[in-house]
Amino acid sequence: QTITTSATATEFVQEIQLVRLSAQHRNEVQTFESFASPGEALGGTFTITFGTLGPTRALPYDIHPSSLKTYLNLDIPEMGRISVARAANTYCACTGAYLWTVTFEELQGALPIITIQSALTGAGATLPAQATVITPSTKLGGTFQLSAGHSPIKTTTLTHEATPMQVM
């Protein structure tokens, strides 16, 4: 992307131009689902870890989404503001299986993947070792260079996180 500015001043004028890098915030969404063999019923518990944080206390296999949100906020407050939804997993033809969706409403950038430690009971009872990222969070990245007018002289390559002193 090239940004060009011009002026028609008849004498030298000092000016300051502001360069701002930004992106629209997008909430990260991670999901995980439990299942068992057809005709079987789930029971037991599971715990959640977020990167190096956690694990949570043992969570019942059928925990209500508002309770899961509360325990995640208590046990891993670094997850920030989240919302949690749960839907029945009817594809496994089993009882007590669910799809949980965790939406990160506050954290941005490269987020750790939720990992799950299963202590579920029931024939074929399973939870994945980690959640699936359905929607990744907004991530800024890249580099840029600045030049004045039509001058072939450019700054060194600057990262998107360049400080004012690096830009000067």
C-alpha cells in the first residue's frame, strides 16, 4: 500500500504527519465437542488449560454454559471477557454429548488454543485434546517504509510495532 500526500506551499513549512496502523477487532472463536459411542451415555469430568494457564477445577461433562464461563473466569481470569455457548451433539447418537463454543471478546492477537484433559466416562467417551479455532482473532503484522515526496531515499524497513524513535 502506498500513501501519497502533496502540497503547493511557496515556502518551506515544517509539518508532522501521523501514520497509524489499525485493524477492525475480530473476536476469536474456539470450539470443542464431546461424544461417545452410539447409544452410550456420557458422564465424568474434564479440565481446561489455556496456554500455560490452568488447569481449571474438574468440570462436569454436562456443565451449563453460564457455569463454564464462571469457572473459566475464576480459574483462568487471563482469558479476559468471554462468552460460552453449548449445543447438544446429536451426530454421535449418544446421550450427554455437547459442542461448546468459547468466544474471546477482549483478547486480541495470537491466542493460545484451549486444551482439554478428559476424564469422561461411557463407552467411547471422548473430548479432543485441543479446541478448534473457528474464527481467529485480529492480528496486526507486517513492515513498512517511509519516504519524503518523490525522493528515492527511504527509511529502513520498520515493523508494524515501530516506536516513534525508530521511525525518526
